[in-house]
Amino acid sequence: MKMETGSNDSKALISVRHLNSFYGRKQALCDVSFDIEARRIFVIMGMSGCGKSTLLKHLIGLKKSPPDTVWINGEDVSKWGHREWNDYWLRIGVLFQNGALFNSMTVGQNIALPLTVHTNLPQDIIEIMVEMKLHMVGLSGTAHLMPSQLSGGMRKRAGLARALAMDPEILFVDEPSSGLDPITAAALDELLITLKEVFSMTLVVVTHELESAFKIGDYMIVMDRGRIIASGTPEEIRQMPDSRVQQFLNRRPDEEQRDYDSYISRLCKVKRR
Amino acid sequence: MCTVDIKKSQGDSGYLIVSLSGELNKKVVRDIRDKIVGVIRSSRYVENVTVDLSDVNLIDTAGVALLVLLCQHVKSKGGTFRVVHPQDRVRRVFKLAQLEEFLTVENGNRQ
């Protein structure tokens, strides 16, 4: 990975350089740098609260990035105005953790919405596209249902169908497997790989599911407490000796949490009233 | 950019050959649909439609939806519909949408 400051010579589709991010005074990202190549699946891994979703917000424009930190197609996004962001949003699809469907619309209307608003496609073509997208995610015949009639896993897949509505160049997926049974999750992984291959799509997947990450990822970063602690191909990540990486890969809880003596010691420090 | 060339058979035999080239995507689908449907409607009858995709290098799901729409239209009139010579990349999209059989996709790349 190149790590220049204040410039970006990378040919990557998305480049992040020395990105710091805050919620008030609390730092969520610390000196984060990486490149995302086109037509690859880039996986952002890490435990809950490590900054994965914050990073995703920077990449999709939901959180403002400081100058010279995030480049998309070689352009510094801090210089973008409404027009540039709107153009970008038409080129990307986003699957949020909870699916983020509009509850007052049917599943079909949810998926058709971006096509109706942003294209001049005839209604009959849109309706066929909606059915195709639902079929791809394994939800054929649910277009007439309301989101409240779907299970959590089905809502997630409907959210993916909507994220795919515009045939995006870049698909951002936040925790694709959460709330899905193992078989459905495996099918979703296969679909993500197929989308990359068939549509030459670039995918950015945020996940803490190790099996899924190693199955679909071409390149991955592992985050811990707002920092990148490892980056590389799945094979390279597996070989890394770093104890925090191995702790994550081997699903070992923090030593701190397992330290019974220090736990008891803390209990004893509580002053009696 | 996508261009369309439509050849009608002479006389009353009802054959239509639609040759597309370029990228068949959501930006061009409305225009392409209007041109093809216009020819079909102005014809006395159209029994058999063949869509030649040998020069289409990219297709998105809007392009596939257009072919589904045309296929439905022709079949509902009792005609036959087929798609010929899709490039591998295009064929993979049909496969993903599981529409190879419905659209009667035939032959590989002609080149």
C-alpha cells in the first residue's frame, strides 16, 4: 500500500490516507490508510466498535472527510459539492445493517424507488428488474409484501435487492451475514462473488464473520480500536504473527476480560457505603 | 452508447432480425424499446424475432429486462423469440438471472 501524505498517485478506485475521525472528542478512526482496487472484494474486518461502520460512512459520504484523506477515482472528496456527491451516489449501492427499507412501501416499491427517481426507464421494464433482483437474492414473489411481513434475514436480502437496483459500480455492504441462517449466508456470499465476476463490480464488505470474510475477500484489513492492525490478502492475514490479529482470527476474547484476578480486585476497590 | 439495426423479412413471412451493438444499459433501454416495438407494431404481423447480440459488449439488468419484455410480447402473439451470439460476458448475466432458457439463448460468440 502507498501511504503518501497530501497527495495521491494511486491508480486505486478508492484511496484513504491518514484518516482520523471523531465523534465529539472520542476518536473513532486513527491514521487509517488503504487502497481499494476496482473489480475486487475489499473486506473490512474487526470486532464490534472497532470503527468499521465509521469508516464505511466516510466512504459513502455520510460522514465528512478532512481534506487529502479520501480519494475516489483520484478526486479528493473533501472538494466535492452536491453535484459530485449525487453523481457518486448514483454509481454506488449500499446495504445497511438493518436493510433500511421504507416501512410504508412494499418490498417491490422499495426496490423500484431508485429506478423511478433516477432513470427514465419505463414502468414495465422497472417491474421486470425488480422481480429479477428479488430472484437473485432468493426472495421471488415477495414484491407485494410490506417490510413488516418479512423476517430479519428477508429484510436484509430485500435491502440487498434495493442496493442492486441501479446495477451499481461499487456495492458497499455492512454486515451481510448478520441475522441470516448459515445456508442463506453462504448463498449470499456466493452472490457477492458472482456479482463481482459477472458485472465487474467492486465490493466493499464490512464484516466480523471470519468464514465469510475469508471466503469472499480478495484483500482485507483488520481493525482494532480505530486503527488498522493488519492488511493483505486472506492468505497473508492468516500468516500474520501479530497477537491481536491472531486473537481476532482465533476468536479469543480480550485477556483483560478473562483476567479473573483483576476483576475481583476491581470489585474489592468499590467503596462500601 | 448502443445502436440498433432492424431487418424485416420481405413479404408476409413475419421475420424480424434485431442486431444490437455497444452497451445495452439503463441509459439507452427506453429508446431501443421504442424503436423495436415501433417496428413490431407497424408490421402486419411478426411471428419470429431474433436478437443478435454478437456486438453487444456490456449488458445490465435493464438491458436483460428489455429482452424479457420483447420475448413476452412476441410469445403472447404466438411467435418465437431467440437471442443469438451473446458474448461470454453477456451470457453470464443471463445465467445469473436464470433466463437462458426463457430467452432461448443460442450459440456462443460468433468471432
